[in-house]
Amino acid sequence: MKIDPGELDQRVKHKRWSNTPDGAGGQTRTLETLNTYLAKVRPITENKHVNAQAMYMFIFRWRTTFMDADVLEWRGINYNIRFLNDRGSRSSYITINAERGVAA
């Protein structure tokens, strides 16, 4: 896939679920922001209804930090990662399919 680096024009937050102590001996599951990256974002499927399910493709510069259970935040909406297309360290980019409107 040929990508022009100038197409990476959307700020996307990379988040991960973590357990934090709640002070009463238990734990609370929270989303922690790990970093913000520039990405190219394109819809794969689209639904015009607010908060409806939709699949998007996010293209980032290649990095090893993404995991299947992570979450991407774009324009204030969380997207659950569904597929990491990691072509290896020789590739310049990583493609991630993520879904909006569903529980993690």
C-alpha cells in the first residue's frame, strides 16, 4: 500500500484498559491514554445514525505498541481494535481496523 506521509493528518489517541485500585480493596477498570499519533482514517462501513456500529481503517506509521484489546479515540469517539494488519518491521505502516458503537 502506497501512502503519502502527508495523508497522516488525523490525531488519534491510543488507549489501553488498566486496573486501578479503588481504595476499598477492589479495582476499577479505566482507559489510560498511552500516546497520540497521526493517522489516515477511512470508513470501511458507515452508518449515519448516532452511536451506531461502524468499522473504520486507521493507518499509522509502523510501531509495535498496538494490541488487540486496545482502543483508539478519534474525534472524541472510542473505537475498539478488531484487526491489526502488521506486515512486519520492514513495512513503513500498520493498518488497524477498529469498530465504533460496540462494547469492548
